[in-house]
Amino acid sequence: MIEVPLGEKSIDDYVDCVEVEQVERIKEKAHELSGLRVLHLSSTPYGGGVAELLNALIPLMKNVGLDVRWQVLERDDEFFTVTKILHNSLQGMGAEWTAEMADAYIARSREYAKDFKDSYDIVVVHDPQPAVLAGLLEEQSRRNGAWIWRCHLDLSAPDPEAMELLNSLLTYCYEIAIFTSRKFIPRDLRVEPVLMAPSIDPLNPKNMPMEPSVVRDAVERYGVDPTLPMVVQVSRFDPWKDPLGVINAVEIAREMVPDLQLVFIGSMANDDPEGYHYYQKTAERAAAMPGVLLLTNVDGIGNLGVNAFQRAADVVVQKSIREGFGLTISEALWKSKAVVAGNVGGIPLQVDDGINGYLVDGVEECAERMVELLNDPKKRERFGRSGRAKVKKKFLTPRHLEDYLDLFQRFSESGGARPNR
């Protein structure tokens, strides 16, 4: 296991983003949990929404008085290839989950379990990659406390074999399972479900205010003309994000908006070996179409660059065909941008169709809605105001932190979590 260094954050810095009463309420709740030993366990410290969430949340948990740590699995490409198949199987992609894969998953997890140190009041395990560790710890003392599984996936239509493996883990090892949406909860789940929406950090450089001149300079640096219409999608290069469908939609939209530009920004995560494959497929398609720019963190684009392109965009797109939540949607709404997004997963939690964006079901509808918004600046402005207000109320980090504090309180007795077995 690898310890992730925690940055420094203060809940007081959020008083300009949320209500002061919320900040004070968080402090009061945290005071009752002072010193609670909490571990977050995930697959990677960077790349993708889970790592981004934890980079915002965990330092704040530390700031308000919890004794919190974050550990990730040591990189193992063979293991992550297997867990990517498990991930896709659980999300109903049709990937075949076999007994041999299950054996490989458990065997490597057993090695990870040997590196698990100490005991905690609460352990929050994120997604399938480290989920089996709780059942493989040899010393009972290291399993004491409450174990919580945080599912960032859509499990509404999982592969039966993959779901049976997961269910056996949850039944034996976990107190509860956290889901983003009620519709993500599988019908045969054998552990108590809890709902909790993700969040974005308004103080992250990706979301902080940026002067228009800085925005303009940033996009021009990559050869993009800020005076021409532009749509932007920010996501992993992943079949669920449908990057090829985005390009096809822009191609159709150009029949009405000939000079439309597309910028696709994706991050490469070390727990996603498929990412480079889908990047290549997207790059091959983009090469045949001028005015399409693909950027990744490998190219050096980071949070400030993403911020600039989202602000420069006339419309932000997230044409997912399956989506756990889609943090980039709340990022765009926070920047007062109109969004066109797939009508799937956790996206409808954020996008109110016809109010702060449009929900679409295919390439043609995506193109139609993009053109409508590109040709109607007043509607884009109205959608943007509505979207920012919704994110402020529901999808910022302090609300997420308060949700976790409320959950931890359930398992706390005199500052410690009750044993779960």
C-alpha cells in the first residue's frame, strides 16, 4: 500500500462559496468526531473523478479534526487490466467476467492485504479494485471498525457473475455501501445502501475564477481560435464517454455551424490501461477532421488548462453512454456554462433538461442541441446562471464533507466506530 501525502486545506476558506451557517455546522459536527481514525482506500492518487474527489475531501477531513489517511494500491498493470474488466462487467458493458479473472483478482489482492497496516475506526473503500481486501486481512484486529464501500459506478444492470462476487464481499465485509443515485443500486444487493452525491472543489485551480485575458491566452497557446465557436468535452478516453460519438456530433453540427471547433481533454490514469487504446482510436478519427484538438495530462495540460478551456467554451459537452456522475458537468455549470450531456447515470442529477442544459440520447440529438445553444447566446447565459446556482446548493465539497460526517456519526461511540463483527 502507498501512502498519499495530504495537502493543506481549511474549511474557513469556503465561506465565500457556501453559506457561513454550513461551515459552522460542519465544525460542530466534526468536533464530536475529533480524533476519529479514518482510512480512505482507493486504486490511484490521480487521474479520474475518484482521485479528484479524495484530493479535495481528505485534507478537509484532516482540517476539521479527523485522524485521516489515504492509501492507494501499488501499480500493477496486470491487476488493473483485470479490475478494468470487472469495472466494465459491473457497469453492464457485456465484458465477460470469468472464474480465472476472479482467481487472479483475489490472488493479487491477497498480496496487497499483506501490506495493510494498523486498524481504524472507519475504512472507506472506493470502487471494486481494493474491495476484496477487507475479507483477506489475516489479523482480526486490523478488520475491526466500520468498513464502508463507496461505489462510484452504475450497478443497475451488472454482469451476474461479477455481481455475485461483489455481493459476497459486501455481505461478509461491509457495513454499508454508498451509491450516487438510487437507480444505481442493484436489486439483489445484500448490504444496506446509502445515497451520497459527489462534489467539486470550488477552490481547486480547475474551478477558481480566471481573468478573460488569461483564458484567451491559454487557449491560443494550443492553436485554438477563441473568436470562433467552440465545444469542449473533458473526460477520460473511455468507451463510456463516447469520444467518437462526440466527434460525429460535431461533424453533423458543422452543417449549420461550419467553423465549429472541438476540444477534447482527457486524463490518463494509472489504473486504466484501456485509456491509451481509446485515445488512439479517438486520435485516428480526429485526424480525418480538421478543427478537432485532443489534449491529455501527458501533453502537459493540467487544472488551469482545463479551467481555461471550459470557460472559453460556448457549450460544454459530456456525451456519456454510461456515467457514474460526471464531475466535469458540475465544473462547467459552476462556470455558468450551458451543457449538453447524455441522459444517463448521474448526469440527470445535475442537468435539468431545458433549464441549465440539455439531456440527449444520441449523436443526432446531441448535434441538434449544440447548434441550438450555439445560435442562442441569451439561452446559454440563462442556462449558465441556473446551473451555477444549482451547483452551489448541491454539489460543492463542503456539502460532501458534511454528508460524510453525518455518516461517520452513525458508527461513532465516544469518538470511535463500533466493531462490525
